[in-house]
Amino acid sequence: MLLLLLLLLLLLLLLLLLLLLLLLLLLLVLLLLLLLLLLLLLLLLLLLLVLLLLLLLLLLLLLLLLLLLLLLLLLLLLLLLVLLLLLLLLLLLLLLLLLLLLLLLLLLLLLLLLLLLLLLLLLHYYYSTTTTTTTTTTTTTTTTTTTTYSTMSTITTSTTTATTTTIFTTTTTTTIWGHVLQTALV
């Protein structure tokens, strides 16, 4: 009996040991699974960190690109402003040149007008001091013959000659306007 009891106790102890071993194995498996999960989590965290770093790098690159684009835009704007200023300066120079040309043309026109006025004054002076004198002489000769018969048969002839001279003097003073009218009429 004692042997049986001992055997049963041994069996129970063995069973308990087996159970403990199984429990230990389960615990080991669970621990391994937990370790694997932790490793996976760590890997995931590392991947996330790497992805975050990549995103940060991409963001930095994008920021740098944006900054470069902004700098390029600023340079382009500055170039456009310089070009606009140059165009405005060129337009101002062209306007100044046009104004100078207009002033020169006005001066030339004024000089031409002054020359025309001088010519008109000279012509007026010349034509106003020109005097044309026309003298017409008309000579009329009258001959009268008188014959007298006397009773003594004597014939006496008397001739009388009368000369009349008429002088017509015409003085013509022509001004420039009269000359213009005469030229227009001719």
C-alpha cells in the first residue's frame, strides 16, 4: 500500500513536474512571442523614425527648394524692375530728344518767318521808293496861209506857224501790295 501510495505520489509529482514544465514552456513561448512583438514594435518604431526623418529631409528639401524659388523670383523681379527702369529712362531720353527736335523745328520756323519778314520789308522798302516817271510830249503844228488880192494886182502871201507843246508827267509810286496785285493781275 505504501508503495502504491508512493507510486501515486511519484506519479503526481511527475505530473506536476510535467505541468510545471509545460507551464514553463508556455511561459518561454509567451516570452519569446513578447520579445518578438517587442522587436517588431522596435522595428516599426525604427521604420517610423526613419520615415519621419525622411519626411523631415523632404520637408527641408522642399523648404530649400521653396527658398531657392523665392530667391529666383526675387531675382526675376529685380531684373524686371531694372528693365522697367531702363525702359523708362529710354522713354524719357526719347521724349527729351523729341522735345529738342520740336524746339529746333520751332526755331527753324521762327528763323524762316524772320527771314520772310525781312524779305518782305526789303521788298516793301524797294518798291515803296521806286518812282516811275513817264513824260509824254505832244507837238501840234498849225499852219495858216492868208492870201490877199489887192486892186493893183499884187498878191501878198502871209504864213503864220503856231506850235503848241503839251508835257504830260505821270508819277507812279508802287508799294509791295500794289506790286503783288499787279503780279496777280498779270
